[in-house]
Amino acid sequence: MAVSASSRRLVHERAQLRCEYCHADERWQFIRFTIDHILPQSAGGSDDPDNLALACRNCNERRGNRSEGRDPQTGQVVPLFNPRLEAWAEHFAWEAPGIRV
């Protein structure tokens, strides 16, 4: 089932046209951002707006249908960043001059 038009609008407005994973600005991209299921549908995730995030193509494709990843420093399997539950600045920072997260 496709995400409703009203949910798509809500996600875009809530994200202020920024990818909720890397904070890239949609206005400067060649390809429109997608609506991502934070908990993938294949893992039981719903179309509820609390499970949706605006994502650039790069972030969406890298996440795929995963909700966990291996921490490269510890080797532990950890949950991926959830923009509905976690603060971006506690997990990421832009390297000067704002080219790479």
C-alpha cells in the first residue's frame, strides 16, 4: 500500500525539506527525496507518520530494509539512527566546510 498524500505532506513539512538522516537539503538535489519507513515494512513497519522519515536517495538506498548495523568500532550490532526517537546532533556532525557528515 502506498503512503497517503496527506502523510507525504506531513513528512515533508516536519522534515523542513531535509533528509532526516544526513540533513541534505532537498532544494539542492536533482532527485526528489523519498518517504522512508524507519522500521521497514518487511519487518512489520507501518505507514503511520511516526514510522516515516524524509530520506535522500543515498541514505534510503544505504539503509535498505535494515534497522540494525554493525558498529565499526565495537563490532556490536546496534539499532540504526531513528529520527523520530533520537536527536541528530547526538549522533552526527558535519565536517568543515559542511561537505561530509
